[in-house]
Amino acid sequence: QVQLVESGGGLVQPGGSLRLSCAASGSIFSFRTMAWHRQAPGKQRELVAGITSGGTTNYADSVKGRFTISGDNAKKTVYLQMNSLKPEDTAIYYCYAQTIGRNFWGQGTQVTVSS
């Protein structure tokens, strides 16, 4: 059984920064992709950023230039550096991992951007 555990969320002022971490544990030793999704109240869950095992990244247009995803594939960890945060970034952020035939989700970590 695989577990994804997010950390690093919290309350931050507009313009501030947070760094989210996701650590994977369990019987799976590698993933094809890892990603961050978020879901704000009343909205659908959306992809924020993703990274492949080869290091290829992609980002939602709304976060390009502000967020950076990185990871350590060998350690099955992924990070999301969030800079210049805006109130509209407020959401629960979920870690996602994909391997062949399996998808995994973390429990989510709350990010609140407010003055």
C-alpha cells in the first residue's frame, strides 16, 4: 500500500511564499509522474503542476512564472515552491502520483492566502 503525505501548507499573506512537500512511502518504488492539484471551495479540482520521471514539467497558465515543481524520483518526493501568492491560490492542494496501472492521491494540505 502506498501513502502520499503532503506538508507545508498554511496561512500566508498575499505576495508571500510557501513550499509544499509530498513524500511517498509503501510498496511502490518509482512513479511515472507526480503532480500537484488543487481544489478551491465551489470549484473543480485542477492540475497545478506536474513532473515526469525524466524531469519534464508542465504548469497551469495561472501559476506559470510563480510556481516551480521539482522532485527527487529516487526518493519518490515532489515539491512545489509557490511564490507571489495570490488570494485566488487559496485551495486544498493534493499530491498525485502515477505508476503503470495505479494512481495515488494524498490527503491534501490547506493553503490560505489572505491579508
